[in-house]
Amino acid sequence: MNPTQRFQNAELTGAIIPLLIRMMVADGKIMKNEIQSLSVMIEESSAEFPRPGLGISLSEILTKVLKKTDEEVISESLDILKKEEREEALLLLFGMAGIDGSFHKKEKDFISKVQLAFGYDKSKIDGVLDLI
């Protein structure tokens, strides 16, 4: 299943994309395959959930998101996502973190921040993150 098909509307996809961008830059480098994956998700989301006048480019989205802190992006997503959608968002974050073939400590730290904000137990988070 395509990642954007997991979400029911543009608002939800709009809550996920900023999280994915923050994950993408967490390790301090942006890989070509990360950009391609994010671009596909944005394009498919725009086609599936057209919004009049949106017409925003990936570079504009990146600029907007990178002006915010991790905490701001997480908080905004938390306000939109329901519990089951948060689980899907976490799966996508793990996918973005591993897209380059490794999990950087800063990527694990970001996932941990998101999981804590989403209400997951710290001991369970640590157990999962120890596996990667």
C-alpha cells in the first residue's frame, strides 16, 4: 500500500510530511533517496487530496518546516493525528530513518521524542530502539 493511502485527508498527510522532513534532516545530511521518497509522497498526496491554491513546492515545504523546532513540528502533528494515525506515522518515520541503510543516533533520538510525545512508554521505546 502506498504511504499516502494510509491517511484519509490532506490535513493528515500535512501532519506527517513535516515529521518526515525533521527525520530526514536529523542525521545532518539529506540523501537523494530521502528527497525522492518525500517528493513522491507529496505529489501523490496533492493528486489524491487536491487543495485549491496549494501549489507549494518541496523546497517551500522544507523551508517552512526547517524554521520550526522538532518540538513545534511534533506538537502540531500531535494536535492532528489520532492514536491509530500516530502508529502509522511512526512506521513511516522508521522507514525514512532507514532509507539510507542505517539508523543514526540522532534519528533514534528524534523517533524517541515523537514516541514520548505520542504517549508511548519510555521503557518500550528504549527496547524497540535498542533493536535497530
